[in-house]
Amino acid sequence: YQVGVAVALAVTGVFACVHLAMVFLHVAPSNTLTKQNGQAVDDWIYPEFEQNWKLFAPNPLQQNVSVEARAELATADGGRRTTGWIDLTAQDAEAVRHNPMPSHTQQNQLRRAVDFYFNSHNDEHRPNGLRGRLSEQYMRRIAVQRLDALPSLGGSDVRRVQLRAVPRPVPAPRWGTEKPKTSAPTYRDFPWWRITDADRSPGAGADRNPADAAPNRTEEVR
């Protein structure tokens, strides 16, 4: 028993040290180590552990961004139907509210995933770097996991998903002089994405159509 505990602690300690080293190299100025091991550092950091400084001046966040999703489902008669928009951010907010110890996932996963996607795509949703496809895959898998967990969609055959980001300006305080240009939300629709077994949790796609296992491709909005 003691040997097992010692081994577990040693493995945990090694993992923590490696993680701290990778994060340090990621945020550190360019140097010999980062130049030699940049790809390994990026593979470790992205997409889950990406770092940014948007909390601080001179450009703190001044808007709330909600992430909404809808799905195209296969029906029993061989047809398709599209769900309404489902506010994924509202689900996270409800899980965090009155929770003294909310999870990192509930607080940051959607927000960071959207930032990652927008930073790696242009306004036409075309990847502008090597991490573009990775960010798309990350967003797609988050959407599928969230939709599969909804009781209203339990057991449904989700074939495609679409997300949209809905930024809403944060109102200025009563004593503030800065006024937002508009208080109305804006909508930025993502493309429709076909869902494959690779996007689902292990075992979740066992009964799916084999044709859906084909490599994914971004589709135009119908």
C-alpha cells in the first residue's frame, strides 16, 4: 500500500513539474529552449492550457460572450430536424451560481475555446494558422458533449452541429462616463459541422451510421 502511494505521489509530482515547466516556456520570452522545443510546448499547452492576459489593462474584457448551439438530428423516418438554439453558457452560469467551488471547466472552458477559435480563424472562418483545425475540433467536441448530456436530446442521433457567439456589451457603471456604442447583442454564426464518431465520448457512437465516421469537413450554412 505504501509503495503504491509513494509511486502515485512521485508520478503526480513529475507531472506537476513538467506542466509548470511547459507553462513557463509558453509564457516566457523567446529563448533557445523555446526555439528548440516550441512544437512540444505548443502540443502540451493547446488547447486546454492556453494563456492570455485579457483580464488586465490596457484592454480588459468589456463584454459578456454567450455560446449557443443547435443540432441537426436524424429522425426515425429517415428525415432531419433542427433544434432551437441552446444557450450553453447559461448552463455553465447556472452550475456556477451558489457553488462555492465551481470547476475550472464550468468557468472557463467555453470562453477559452471561443477565444482559441477566433484567434486561429479569420472572419470567414478559415484557419489562419496551424492550430485552426485543432480549435475547430475542440469546439465541435465540446458542443457534442454538451448536447449529448441534455435530457431533452438524450439518445438522439446528432448528425451536425452549429454554434454561434453572442457578445453583449457590459453596461457602464452609473458613475462612469464611458458609454458603449450599442447595448444590443450581436451574433456571429459558426459554420455547420458534421459529427463523426471521433467527436463523441468513447462508446457513444457505437450505433451510428458508418458513413458518419468519414473525416470531418466544414460545411456551408444551409
